[in-house]
Amino acid sequence: MKAAIAKVLGEVPTLGDFEEPTALEGEVIVDVIAAGIKQLDRAIVKGVHYSSPKTLPIVPGTDGVGRLQDGTRVYFSSFRQPFGAMAEKAPASWSIPVPEGVDDATAAALINPALAAWLPLAWRAKLQPGETVLIIGATGTSGKLAITAARSLGAGRIVAAGRRQSVLDTLGADATVDLTLESDALVAAFAEAAGPEGYDVIVDYIWGPATEALLSTLTNHDLSSHAGSSDHGIRLVNVGSMASPTICLPAAVLRSSHLHILGSGTGNFPPIPAMKKIVGEILDLAAEGKVTVETQVFALADIAQAWAVKENKDIRPVLQIS
């Protein structure tokens, strides 16, 4: 079968012939229609992700849109190396039908960034109606979708933080924080945007200095209990590390506040039934025109050109397989 093939970590995949997968227990083989190119795919092929392969070659891609043997068009998830979604056929560990109102490219490109918005809020932080949400990195694709996710999940107040103020102003957030501010000015901006009740849930796509500035606003300087009557506390959910892979975490912030630090990634995905339910809800919102992504479609033969689109964070490249 034809496929995009990664032969050397750190190099762009190339078009070639790859053996067809056979289904293992619990899998089905999908005839792939389209597969998006994601940051996760790039990191795996670059060799910097914890799931980067030890043995090559592989076909990249962990999800896409395809057809089952009965013709049903589905969104599918595929995590079994060396077989990935960027090929004519892929092994699907699970799948869910795609509504007629959602085109192939949108379905292939939307779910990954949308899950990076919904899972931190709904699954990891377990957002409660009326709570205040801060999105750090709100101008990226997942950050923008997190604004929609927070609204749909009942957030009472939403604060968007990012480096592009012109984009922040279009997101419909209740307050914004300009991440180009430095040191004390950024700390003050986070504190002011929090409002009188403070933050309940923080979704962080960038990590690094901005997160450190935020932590300064969460450190309390008295001997009172700040746990309050809620068992939920402040939930800081890390999703990405675009600014830095590390932060300086003062012990005082952990001892003086009711802060829980969590992560959201493949290692803590919900069980498949819960995943399918969330993905189904996202696809329904897409069919209603309430969530979308901008895509650019490339032929499988143009994998090198599609791979280079990474410089534009607002456009999601999609490989048209069939």
C-alpha cells in the first residue's frame, strides 16, 4: 500500500510502499480517506516524544477519517506502530461515525486539537458549572477551541492569555492577559484578570515563564486555610510545553494554596467509551457549525510540502489519502 514513511528520526517522511496491516484483537482495518498532520506526529517523527519509535521505519499518524468495510465513514484512532494513519489502510483501535455535515478534512484535523481542549476541562479538571477558567496559550488552535469548550461545559468566567492581543480580542473571553508583558507586569495582569473569586481551572498549553508568573499569583502569604469548602481546589492542567519543558515550582505555592497540578495527554486518556462520547459531542458541534478548524489539503504524494505547513499555527495540513 502507498504510505508516508518515516525512515530516519528527524527527517521528513517520504512517499513509498509499506506492508498492509492485519487487524489484531479489538481492531478493524480502515480504508483511510484523510489524515491530519499534528504536532504530536511531528514530535514522534522528530524523535523528541516519549512515544517516538525505537525501530524504524514507521507510518506516522495516530488518527484520521476512513471507511469501514460496510462503507460507514468514521473518525478513527490508531496507536499501533509501525502502522499509522498516513497510509491507504490503518488499524483502528476504535472509531465513531462522522456526521454528514462534517467534511473529511475537518473531521481529520479537528478532533486532535479539540480533544486537547475538551479533555483538560471535562476529564482532568472536571470543570464545574460557574467556575472561572484561565486558558494560557489561547491564541493557538487548541486554545481557541478551549474557549468554546469552556463555554459549552458551563464555565462562568473565561480568561484568555496569549501573545497576540489582536487574536485575544476576537475570542469572546471575559478578560485577557497579554503574555508579552514581563515579570511583575505579567504577574499583576494575571492577578487582575482573575477577578475577586480567583481561578478555578487553568489549562496551560505553553508552560515556562508565563506559568511561573501565574504561580506567583496563587501563593498566599498568610497562615489561613485557602482550601475553602470545595474539594476541587485550583486545578492547573498542563497540555503542552511550547515555551519551555520546565518551570521553577516554589514549594510555598503548594503548601499555601489548594492547588492541584495535573497533565493531559495520551498517558491519561479516558476509557474508550468516554473518549467516544466526547468525540461524538465534538463532531455534533462541528456539524452544527459551532466548532471548526482551517485546513489545507494535500495529496499523499505531497507529504514533504504538507509537513512544512507547521510554521502557520492557524492552518491544519491534511493528507488526502483516497
